[in-house]
Amino acid sequence: MYGWIWRHLPGNAWVKALLSLVLVLAVVYVLFQYVFPWAEPLLPFNDVTVDNQ
Amino acid sequence: MAATADETEETTDGSEPAADPAPRRRRPGRIALAVSVFGELLITAGVLLGLFVVYSLWWTNVIADRKADRQADKVREHWAEQKESGPGALDTKDGIGFLHVPAMRNGEVLVEKGTGTDVLDDGVAGYYTDPVKATLPTTGKDGNFSVAAHRDGHGAKFHNIDKLEKGDPIVFETRDDWYVYKVYSVLPETSKYNVDVLSPVPKESGRKKPGHYITLTTCTPVYTSRHRYVVWGELVRVEKVDAARTPPKELRG
């Protein structure tokens, strides 16, 4: 999977490494900005109130 | 397709080495490929979970503190403006005041209306509107000023709630007054369905008569929300805010 991505990136090893880094950062950004905020309320880690539900 | 070709290549490798003249790199077989993809998926899952921990314990704090600071500034500005134009209506939208709890060593915590995640995730404390409505100290009526805040992440404003002991001060600051409360009872663990802790007279705290109470709730143990941690305080006195906003002696120490 990651090998496949690596082989399909253009350029030499340095360019590939740089592009990989950009890809990783993009993925982390999407996770922090959209995926985790969406997933968080669905997970039972951060309820602080008492209620009768 | 390539994989089947490779496999036949491998089996015939010993008998006919000259079948493939080009010295190509040997490709892994179908099973090896499946195993390696599976392994990579597992690694990905691990990294994802790790990132989620980083997100919930660090990043949400960064975001929440930034938002809370901005909102707090807005409230203070508002107060400064109103000071000149005389008393105005209590603005519950931006926040009604600040909670100072020296024992928690977390500075001031803005208090806003409601305990939904949309409120609490901004790094503030919220006073209950549901299931039991909080009685705001500004009304001067007997009742329970019940607030909630996050223990971890999103500002983690009540992270150190376990540092609070009997006799510790909790000070609520509004535009015109300092409400000085003293902790008199702590419930280190209770069910999340225990809404009685929010009652106007919280019987579990040992008090039977109406009075001016404050209730702090958050989740416990840390990093989970299996149970709730509750701290009760009682109003000791109310001080008028002076021109320099000198804090009461409990906050000066």
C-alpha cells in the first residue's frame, strides 16, 4: 500500500520524501480538522454532565 | 494477473532458470502481498489512534483556550463599556462571569449558559439549564449554581478538580460582584445519572436547608467519563467590585 504510493510518486528519492511529507501533513490536517471533531462526540470519553438519559 | 505469473515463475524457477532472462526484482506472492497490506493497515490504525489521543488531549486544548480567551476578552470589554452607561441587562450570550478556583491553579474560567458540547468545547464552564436549572447567584435567590466543564481536552478547565478540599474558596466574578464560596463537601465518584446532585438543596452534600450553593461537576477518573466528580460549595459573602477590580483576599494569597 505505502510501497505502491512511493513507487507512483514522481522524481528522485528526495522529491518523493518531500511529497510524502506533504501527503502526511495533509492527512493529519484533514483528520484534525474534520474527522476527529466528527468522531469525538460518538465516543464515550468526554461527557462531563449529569443527566437522565 | 501479475501475481499468478509470478507464482508460476517461482515454481518453475529451479528447473528452468533461463525462462525469464531479464533480471527483474522478484515480486512478492499473493499471500505475502495480502499479509503486507494487512500489516500496513494495522500500523495505520495504530498511528490513527495515537493521533486521536494527541488530538483530544492536546489540540482541543489549544483550540479551546484560544476561543475562551477571545470570549473572555469580549466579556471584559463589554463590562467596561457598560460601566460607563450604568447597569444594563445581564448578557448571558457571551458569558455571565468568571470562576476563580485557586486550588485548581487554572486562572479564570469563563462561565456561559448551557452544558452542551457546543458550549463546553470552547474551553469554558457552563451552567446547567437541563435537567435541573441552575440558580444564578446574581438573582440573589436561594438555590444551586451548578456548572460543568471538561476534565480533559477542550481546555480541561476542571482537570484539577480533585485538588479541591473542604474549606477551599471558589470565587465567582461578575461585573459588579465577587461571590465567595467555600467548599464544604466532595463526592469523588457518582453515577452520571445522579441528577440529584444539582438539586436546589443538594441532600447528598449533607445540607438540608435552602441556601446559596454552588456545584461543580465533571467526569472522573481522568481520561474517561465513566463516573462524575462533584464538588459543593456554599456562599460565604458577596463583595462589591471596586474601581480597580481588586480581587477578594481569597484570590490574593
